[in-house]
Amino acid sequence: MSRPTLAMIDLQALRDNFALAQSLAADSQTMPMVKANAYGHGMVEVAQALAEVAPAFGVACIEEALVLRDAGICQPILLLEGTFSADEVNTAALKGLWLMVENHVQKEAVLNADIAQPVNVWLGVDTGMHRLGFPPEDVAAVYQSLSDSRNINDQIVVASHFACAEDFASDFTDQQMATFEQAVASIASTGQDQLKTSLANSASILARPDSHRDWNRPGYLLYGASPFDHTQDNAAKLKPVMTLTSAVISVRNIDVGEKVGYSGKWCAERPSTIATIGIGYGDGYPRSAPNGTPVLVNGIECPLVGSVSMDMITVDVTDLEAVAIGDSVELWGEQLPVNRVAEHCATLGYELLTRMPLRVPRVYK
């Protein structure tokens, strides 16, 4: 029998989350983000599960795109960070990949490439996040130089990315949208009157219908986690896709004053029963998880105690009636939202999911 740590991946929940995103923006095309191994869920399996309904996929880089091509995924694949060297333009042309162009080096690489067929290009606009994209005042000229090139297909998509769409108290999303519309208007003023655009991420798909454009780009929501730190009606409909499970591998009773784990960071204040669980930071469970982080043992919430080690954690199960080796444990998923665990660890559920290592077997259903 193998080690009990598993990541159960519910592909029907994935499809349901995608359908929700589509239903909220029925006039938009919905492009699933499958970068970073589909947020830890398995890029190939996720893309295959959505292949019949997704018009295109989004990845970070060409290496991820080629993995999907090798697995038989035929849809267009957008390289969100664009190219990192000129030779990647040739590969993109051969493999039917779409390129984000967000700086002048990337622009020149596409314009000067010796390719047999043109590529599809997305033009990145920096609307205030200041990571990627051309300044808004440069966008019209860049668009014109791209549209004049025989290396580029006619339908260029103009895109930007929100910095804090999940924060309803901030007006920065409104500012970014206004900046984006000004950039689009500057292009339209040159005679381009059929522009395609893309803005919305998970948070804005769920909560900002005014941000929906020709293409929306859901990521986190696909995997059933809310991008918000508060209740939101549409986010409440999401279904967790990954349930991280393990089992009790040892049980012991300790006296008052006994310490548990490396560095003795937890000390029993009462006679206690401690269950050892077969999962640790080598399995993607965060080492930063403090005492009190919730863990479900036999479906009942119990507190993590002691330091997370590479292969094991320890949990105080004193208040449970009976705990035995082999009993079921959920670290996050269907019953315990990943965001709750992340909050205890002073991080985001995004990080916990995407850091899931290959050591943990994925079981798809």
C-alpha cells in the first residue's frame, strides 16, 4: 500500500466552474489560464478536460505551451509573457501559438522574424500595475506597426491586467479601465474600428460585468477558490477542484508540559492525544503553518500543533472520541477552503495550490 497523501482532482467541478465563468459573460470568449501546471492541478489533464469547451488556453511561456501541444491540445495557446528570444517567434508560428507583445524587444522580434505564416498577437497595455505592457501613450503607434506587418494576423487583441479587482474598497480598477479605454480610443482614432480587447480576470469576471470584453481570462476561479476575502454571491457558487488528503500514520498520548515537533514550539497544557499525519512541506503543505491551523480529521476540525516537518505534521485530536492509524485527513478542499488555510499561513490560496509538487499523486475523477 502506498503513502496516503493524495491530491484528488474533481474534473467535473472544474468544468462547472468554467461554465459559471461563461454564463457570467455570455458575450465574451473565455480563455482558461492553465499556467503553473494549471495552478498545481495538472496542466495536461485540466486542458484535456476543458478541450471541448475552451476556445483557447493561456500559459506563461512557450515551454508550457509545447507540453500542451505534445499532449494533443489543438486550441490556440496564448503566451502571457510573450517571447524570451527571437527564435521563439518561429516556434510560435509553426505551433499555432499566440504571442503577447508587451515591450519593444518582443515587438521587433515579431516584426523581423522570417516566418512562413503570420502569428496572432495580443498587445499588452500598462494601465497602472507596472509589470508588463506598453505605456498607454505609445499603444497606438505600436498597434499600427504591428498591423502593418505581414508577419501578424489582422485581428490583434489589446489587453491589460487588473492589480486589485478583488478589492471592492479600491477605485483603482475603475482608474485602470478608464486608462485602458483611452488607449483603445487612441488606436480607434487611427482608423482601427473593429478592435478586440481583453481585461477581466477571475475577480472581475465574478463581480465586475462592466469589465467583460471580447476575451476574459479566468484562472483562480476555475479551480474553485474565491479571489475575495469576503462573501460574494457568484464566488459562493464555485466548487473546489483540488482536495488534498492524507491519513493518520501514528497516534500517541502525552502529558502536561510535553513538547511536540522540531524546536518544541508547542507545549501541552493538558493531557493530550497527538495524531501524526503523513504530509509535510515536501508535499506542498506550508512550513509557515502556525499552531492552530485547521486540519480535518475524520471530518472534524482539529488544530495543527508543532512545526511542520518535511514529511509529517502533528495535530491535537484530544477532543475527538477516537482516532486510529489510517483515519482520513483533509488539509484543504471540499470541506476546508484553501483560503482558510492560507489565511492562517499569512499567504494566498494561489500559492498553496501552485506550489503543489509532483511528489503528491494527482487522482482525477
